[in-house]
Amino acid sequence: MVGMAEVTVFSCFAKECTMAKTLSVAAIVLALFAFITDAPAQRGEDPLAIDVRVDPRVELMSVIFRLAGNPEYNHHASASPYADEVAEHFGEFKDHPVVLAARNLRATRGVSYDAVISMAIHIDDAVSLAERAPFDATPTSLEGRWRADEARDFLQKARQFVKDSDFAQFTADHKQLYDEAASRMNNVVADNVRLEWFEWFFGSRPGAKFFLVPGLLTGGHCYGGTVKLTDGTEQIYSVIGAWTWDGTGTPAFDKTVVPTIVHEFAHSYVNPIVYAHADELQKAGEQIFSHTEKRMTAQAYGNWTTVMHESLVRASVVRYLLSVDGVQASEKQVRYERGKGFTWVGDLASLLEEYESDRRRYPTFESFMPRIVAFFDDCADSLAKRQQAAPKVLAIIPPNGATDVDPNLKQIKITFDRPMSKGGYSVCGSGPNFPEIVGKVAYDREGKVFTIPVRLKPKWTYTFSINCPSFQSFRSKGGIPLAPFPVTFTTRTQ
């Protein structure tokens, strides 16, 4: 799963300086079903077709947790005429028992993000809200943050919400919008998504059905998951947020969502394999997470297992793009993943070439896991050594966090603990709180002190970052980048 963010950067490397705005793509997660009855749709004869439609169950859960205040269901990119209509229709129910229950579940059990969508795809429809498979079955595919008793209590309150809010009428009134959103997504899928690649790359999932759901209230968040029914049927879901809306108030989708679609479908293949090999992966996974925890938790990846899932999924996306779109697309994806803190994904994707080229020895993805386990063991060691060798900021003028800085200060000075490469720098930030640079930045002779000439104003807070996720040109002479170092200070009255 990934989120959407925007950053403007002043960056220079190898004497090439640019002002650049980068927009991250987003992430994905679960769900899809039929529109009026929400019953699983028949996909005809093609065993590798994708059923694309807006799912009232996903919309229902999104509405409830939006009213509950979950930030991921109030994402800024979800703003739209549709969201305004949701607010107008459902706003009076913000203290409904099911909304209060949702708030409590988030606070006490962390029910948020993909757990919300997991509930959506584990109920029959948006009217009865019946369990598709017993929540207390062993094993269950319902996300683990839901306890069976709490889930059933929540659904009982949700049934009353459906009646009280006339949810069915709301969805009926928006059928045309839902149909158009699904049609636009289907056009992208038909031209760009190759399900046969999943079968070839990961191994066959006989009888599995694939569903793709535009999530009209999930904004820049996307999700993926699986439902396993009592009759043995398996349904694989991908919920893609709608973060771009056109002038008609309709979600706009294009080829840029394809890596996210692949990402979310891949979770249903990768996650069970990671769980099956958790004992072998845990030591390296915990070490890798310890070195990257700040970056990972900021993206809602809160434990080593999730980072293992994400690593293998992201490397798989790189292989998919190489297979379908070529080298340039795959290399672009590697750069994107590196910017998100998954610096090892390019090497992992390269390792997977060995798997692809020797399918007689490795007939399925899981059969290649011993090599993947060894990779992560080496990766953990490398990250530890790299972290020890990474440059650090010893001091900064004005001091980071200072609240009484002289507005007549002419220079920001950054002192590093070792000589830095003079070939590049990245000072990241944007807007009115970014310091005004008024001259030529420069290192001292030794390369340990970097000076930025500035013009400051009184009674003002400034923020920027020395290096940032997508731009890391402050590097030691050995080429190791400085970890992103956020800076803030406030000037006093003149």
C-alpha cells in the first residue's frame, strides 16, 4: 500500500540544478463486487479476466470510517463533488453507533487502512452485510485486527446505519457515476494489465477470480487482498483510489495506475509466501526494519513483516514492467522505489531474473524463497554497514528547532562529520516557509561545511530538509547519502 505526496525540491548534482515537483503514485489494496446486489459477478469463459466495477460495500465502509475521522479515508486527494455529496447525505450520522464503534476500533485495535477494505470484501452485500465465510473460522482471510465478536457487533450497527441513512438510495442515485468510473478503469485495464503474467511469474491459482474496484473515497490510498470462501473459491481484489477528478466530477484513470494495480494484485501472491517463511525471514526483516523504521512507519508500514511484503511486491512490479513495457519503465520504477526508501528493491529485482531464467529448477515463486532469504540476510548486513558509513550532520546554524533566530542572519551553515562530495547537494522544500536563497551555495575547502546565503524575514518559521526521499545529492566522498535531515527554525521580531 502507498500514499500520495508532493514535494518541491531545489536540488543540484553533477552541476545540474533544477527546480522539480514530483508527485508520488499511490498504493493499492482489496475489493470488488457487483453493483446493485453486490453479488459476485460472472466473468464469462475467460479464466483470466478482471471484473471491474465500483463496489457499494467498499463505498459503505469508506463512508463509515470517513465519518469516524480516519485520515486515510479523508485523504486530501479524495476531495471531489462526490465527496461533497457524501458529506451532505451522511453528515448528520457522524455520531451514529456504527461510527462511534469505528472510532473505537481504530483507537483500540488499529482498524484502519486495509482492515476496513478487508471487512468490505468479506460481507455478501451492502444490505444484509452477512458474513461470506465465518469470521471465526480457522484459518480466516479476514484481516487480523478484526476480532470475530467485535466484527459482528460492528456489522449489526452497520446494518442499522444502512437503513437509517438510506444508503441504498444514495448508491442508486450515483449509479451513472459508478458505471463511468468503472468504464474508465476498465479501458486502462484492458490495454495494460496482463493477468497471464501473474500465473507465469508466481504460479497458477486455479479457479481464482480477479476483481478491480475504483475506491471513490480512498484518495491516494490503494489496497489489495484475498477472500477465501467456504466452497474453496478464491477471489483476489485490488482497490485503487481515485485521486484525479475531471471537470465533470468523474474519476480520471490512465496508464500511470498500472504499477499500482500490479502491486496490489501481487500482494495476494506474495503475502502468504512471506507468512509461510516468516521464521526464516524474521531475523533479517527485523534488522532491515530497525534501520528504516522512520521511513517505513511514515508510509504506514509498521512492522518487519509488512516491509518484507512490500519489498517482494515492489520487486515483482519491476519485473512485470520489464516484461511488459521494457527496460526504461522498469528502471523508472526502481528509482521510484528507491525514493520511497526501498533502496534494495533494484537488487532484489535483479535477483529475480535468476528465478525467471531457470524455471525448471524453480517452478514457482515459493520454490525460489531460499535464495530470497539469503538475499535479505545479506541486505540486513549491508544496511548496517551502510548506516555506520553514512555521513551525519554535526551542527547547523541556526540551531535546528531554534525559536529566537536573528532575522538579519545572512547564512545557513551545515557542518558534517566528514568530507562530503562537492559534486552535488539537495536542499528540499517549497512555498513561503522555504528560506529565500540569494547567492551561490558552497562548501568550504575541506568539504565539511556547506553554506547557503539567505534572506530571512522577522517573526517567520522556516522549514526545509537537507536531502529528502527523492533527492539525496548530499553524499560522502565514498558516495553514501546523508539520511534526510529535516530542519526548522523561527526568527524573532526585528
